[in-house]
Amino acid sequence: MSDHRITRLVSALVISGLTVTGCSFVLDKNENQCTVDADCAHFGSHPFCQAGVCVECFPGQPATQDQFANQCTTAQTFQFDNCARLGLCDDAALTAAFNTSAPPADLGMIPPPIMTEQKPSIPCASVSPNIVYVTGSTNLPPLLKAVQPLLYANNPPYVAVFAPQTSCKGAGSMYDADPLKHLIKDVTNNWAFYYDVNGAQTLCLLDTNGNTVDVGESDVYPQSCGYSPAPDVADYPGPIQAIVFAVPSSSKQTSISAEAAHLVFAAGGDNGKAAPWIDPHLYFIRSSGTGTIQIPSRANGIDPTAWWGVDRLSASNLVTSMEAIDPNLVEGAIGVLSSDFADKSRANLRELAFQQRGQRHGYLADSTPESFDKANVRDGHYPIWGAIHFMAVTSGGVPVSPGASALITLFTVAKLDENLVSAIIDAGFVPPCAMKVMHTSEVGPLSPFQSSFSCGCFFDKKTNGATTCTMCNSIADCPSSAPACNYGYCEKQ
């Protein structure tokens, strides 16, 4: 192939606004290597056909899962060599890896950490005349803390009282046929709490007979917890949360593949093949009812009820226990947790790049280890993410509970309050208005997404400290290519 032909292709990609960073060109002596992607199969690893040339990354507008996963990008990439590390050197072996599993071993000599909390003396009902009772995932508190100031500023003001359980129990508080599941009651060492006007978490006592839940929260779709849609319950998707695999910061590991994750958490390291993660005592996990387990289970072909490892009871406790690990055991340790907790623990934990099935490289949730831009979540390179789901009993499409309406409305209006968008970002989540892809199940299929009121520029500025977008005070300041003035920056819409 002539040099001028390669130049034309690279120039065409640059002119079209598509990056070729990270792309490799597979060359042969033919003027036209391919007309369709299938013509490139003999080059291996599923390269793509672009302008008659087989390229390593997909340079067009992605439409399929494979194209989203392998689209060209400027994000940092990490290679996990399944052949060298796991002995999985062909498609048959890679596929067979997902059929390898074993019942989790009884780790009885390693009890889960014990959480202790002083019994509160304040009745939750005395906190405010307007209370929103919420239950669900222990990943929710950072977001709840972020939104509480807006609830205090509401007319009338509301206080969200949260009973920490799991995502599936949050879904059950709305969808379960047993009315007792719709109540929250005091649990010793796992008390309900709220955030006061200074942002301090304050424990409180629920009513003796329990309190009816206004809003059930889940990190996963109710269907993932076994619940079917109900005519009198609505599911309101909210901010996006990534789930990550993490290791102690002193570990040498930087990435993991879907195949490796399966052999670790579905087969206990597969008799030592998934080194260095071969000791299930050092797997830091959560219970099957959590989004922390439900979402990666689908990305890695693992039964959510059959993960190997020790349940650490809560996201914060998981972080604490990983940070306190014996230095001699660091290399074999691995955990799974939500990125909002992992991001705040980067001094002691390292998030691993994830290489999904059929993906040529592994990607972090962010574009680099130092950034917080969730670029790979937002554009489809990183697959382990889901929306926070707020669920409430409705009548005529409107939440029956005034408290539920006060909380949910903040997240469902077309244009979110700028303070809320900032709070969502500061809490480690991605507002939907900054997403470029969406899905209707836990992991794909992905489809392109454009919010009716975009905030990608604002998100980039908040997380990276810079954006290439034009600043604006009104639409008069914006070019025709980005005519909307949103949160101070010109957007497409």
C-alpha cells in the first residue's frame, strides 16, 4: 500500500473530527484491503474496515457493542494479555473460560468485619415535619448528602431519612408483594440516618412499628432483582454510577479482563491460574443484592449469588478493610466497589482498567488514572455502570408521597438545577446530561444518547478543570454548531 493512501486515510479521520490515537493500521500489498469488517478477520482481534484499510480501532460513529468498545479514543489504554497470563490463547479458550465456575468455598475462619454504632437517641420523626423515608444501596449516601441542601431549600423543606440496606431491598420496598417489605425498622449497628444542615451524618431511631418507605433506591433495574414492572410503581433513572475493580495502591496490577474477573470471582482463581488473585480470603466483595455485585456479574458472566470472597457489609467498610490489609498480602488482594467510593480513596486504592469481552484494550472508567472525567463510561468504552434508580408508588404517573415527589422531581426535570449538577459531579456520579451512551439493561446493548439539555462541557470543566467548549452568557454567544447555552457553556442542545 502506498504511503499517500495511508496519509489520505489519517487526514480524512482528522478532518472528520475523529481521533486515530491508539489505532494501528494493518498493512498488506493490496490497494484495497477490505470493503467490510469481515474482510479484516484474518488479521485477528476483530479489526475494522475503514476506507479500504483494516484499522485496529473503530473510527466511525459506533452503533454496535463491538464498535462502542473499540472506537478510537485519546484515553489511556491498558493491555491485559489473556494468553500470557491465563493461558487463553484462542477464541475457543476465551469462550470456555466463562463456563468455568465452582461453588464458593466456605471461608468460615475469616468472619466478616463487625460494624458497631452507638444507638441513637433522636427519633427520626422529630427531625422535621416533612420527612422522605428512603432505603436502598449503601452506595447512595454520597449522593444523598449532596442533594440534601436542595431539599432543605425546598418549599416546604424536606429531610431525607435513609435506612441502609441493599439495592434489591430498595427495589423490594416498592415492588414486593409482601407489605412488610415496604417498611423500614431499626437495625442495631445499622441505624437509619439523615444529614443535618451542616452536612453531618446523624443517626436516628425509626418508629417502633416501622416507617413506610417513600422512595426505594437501587443501583440496578428492578428486573435484575427479580421484580416485574407494576402499574402503580414508577422507576425514575437518575445519575450514573460506575462499578470498578480495585487493588491496594502498592499492588503492581493495573488491569483485569472479563475472563480474569470471571475466573477469580466465579471460580476462586481457578486453581491458581488467575494469579496473583488466587486467595479468596483476599477478595473484598459485597452481598448479592447490591448493585456492586449485580452489575459486574452481568459484565463477567458470574452468578450474582455465587461470588467468591468475603462480604464486607458496606462500601465504606470495604474501603477501610482494603486499606488496612497486611502489606505482605497486597499483591493478592482485589475488591469491587462503586467508583464514588473508589475515587475518594485513590491515595490507598488503585482502580483497575477493565478489558471487556472482544475488546482490544482495557480502559479505566476515566480517561487516565489521574482524571475523574468518566470519559470511558460516558462514551461506551467502559461497560460496568448503571443508573441510580429512584422508585415510588404513583397515581396517574405522579408519586403519591409528597416527600417522594420532592426528592424525585429534583432529578427528573428537563434542566437540572446547576447546584444539583455540581453536587452530583462532586459526589462522584455522572449526571445523565453528560452521557453520550445509554442502555436499558445493566450492560448494553448501548445506543447513542444526546440529552435534551446537555452538560458535557460543564462536566468536563468540573472534573478536568478545562474544556474546549465556548463559554457563554446566552445563546447569542454560541456558534451554530453548538447553539445552546447550558450552565455557562455552548452545547449542541
